[in-house]
Amino acid sequence: MLSSFKHLFLTALLWLLPLSFGQASALEVPVWSGPASGPKAQEGRRIIFIASDLKNGGAAAVSEGFLSAGRMLKWNITIRDGQGSRAKIQKALNEAIQAGSDGIVLGGFDAADFRAEIKKAQSAHIKIVGWHSAPRPGSSSLMFSNVTTDPLTVAEKAARLVCEGSEKSGVVIFTDNDFSIARAKTLHMKKYIDDHKNCNVLEIMDVQISKAEHLMPGAVARLNERFGKKWTHSLAINDIYFDHINFPLKNIGRKDLINVSAGDGSATALHRIKSGLSQQVATIAEPLKAQGWQVADELNRAFAGSGESGYTTEPLVITQEVLKNLKDGNLDSKMNYKEAYSKIWYP
């Protein structure tokens, strides 16, 4: 298993594909190649950013990036935490509509689940932009734009690391069926694994992200009892599952398991991967702070009556070696996206 572990790291480095914001190897810093033109700053807008759950490191990081961009745009921004509750998200949406907001950001929950509220907002001429709010990036009938990487690319990169990183893999996939983007990732990971003779999906485990802290210990114990050493690898649609897996694995003596996450590159995940003390060896990360700025740019375009930017970031395969070569450990700190957007908004 140790040789398999080493092989996984090498494979992760070899499979860091060219990135849409610059041709980068594992030892290079990604550079910005996003939009270079667009409407000037539409100042003085009132925005409500509704996060699916701020315990989710991805949603939290995007909200921080959005707040930073909003300060430059001189916007009045309120962050609402849905806490993983459909009722709380619905309430926040209705209150944003009643308050006469100029824009609403859907921060990590499915737009389709709140169709009635979104249609009501659109009727009131409120602009809607999402982050991870549909299975694919771009515009739809419910959103001016949905900011995300392609989840199928994320899923394939994660599954590839597992299948090509060992001679034989028994894989458990942790997912949350409440989210369409999670379902899309899961199905694509399963398809990729099914196409490889040395790789086998043992089980797809549906665990609510908002309850992962409480549900993972029991899930790990049940899986180990059922599959034992046949369970060699874990894939997950979000890093948060691996926030809560180390102690349960330690308790059952499973230090051999290898974990890879198909999103999103949370600060907590990056820290444990860089330390080398965790059984999570890789994450397929997104430049989350930069995506927060892109959400602001898409809203700014909507306010100005322009079209969406059409820009989509490419996900990054992040391993310990990659992080060791980023001095500050911040994936998007060297991308110069702040300078790029400021030149668009204030030419």
C-alpha cells in the first residue's frame, strides 16, 4: 500500500493538466487569463449573498472574495448563512426580495430548488448570479450566470488519480444527493471508474454535507464492517467529508486508506494535504477567492445590461508537492485577478 501511496502522489503531479488561466505545471503558479474588458463599475448597489452553509469552506471562501470585490465596487453587501437548511435559504430569498435588493447571489445551492422565489425576484428586476448553483457554468432561465468549474472535469481528474494511482482500487464515493452538482460529479466519477478494470466502486454513500460532522463516524464504521480491506480509496464531492474522517479511520485502525476530494480546495483541506499528516492526499481545487470576484463581475455586467463574461476557470489538481511550491499556500494569490477586474471596472 505504501508503494501505491507514493505512486498516487507522482500520478497527481503528472496529471496536472494545462489550466485555462495559464499553461502551468505542478511547480508553477497559475496566472490570470480571465476577461479583459467589460462595463465600468455600477456603484451603490444593494446585494444579498445567501450561502448554502458557511461551514462549507468553498462557500465561505467565495463569500469572502465577493465581499472584497464589493468593497471596491462600493456595494452594500449582506451575507446570509443558510446553515444547510432549505427553510432558512427560502426565508433569506423572500426577505431579499421584500427588501428590494438590486442583486442576489446564490452561494452553493441549486437554483432549481427555489424556482418560485427566483422567478419572483426576476419579476422584481432583481439580478441573480449563482456559484455552484447548477451542474454547469453559464447562464440559464434562472440565473444571469452560474460561476463554477465544469464539475465533470473535476470528477474525472479525481477519479483518474485513484484509478491510475494504484494497481487495484476499491472505492467508496461520498456524496450529497440534495445537490445537482454533487449528483453530476458522482455519476461521472462512477462512469470513469466503471471503465477501468483495476478500479471498482464498492458503494456510493449519501451523506448530507450539513450533517457530515455527525454522520461520518457511523458511515465509516459501517463501510469498514461491510468491505474491510477491499475498501482502499475514498472519493468525495467536497473536502468537508474528509474534515471528519481521520479520527473514525484511526479508531478502526485504517491508516492505509487513501482519500481524494473532487472539490473545492478549502483552506482546511489544503492545510492537511500540505502537512502530510492526513490520509487526504489530493483535492481538485477551484480558485475560490477569484471566483468570488468573478461573481461580482457577472453581477456588474448584469446591472450594466451587458452579457455574461463567458469565462470558466479550470480546476487544479492539488497535492502536497504542489502546495510546498506555493510559498503562502494560497492557490489564487498570484493570479492578479484583483488588478484585472479593477482595470475593467475603473479604466
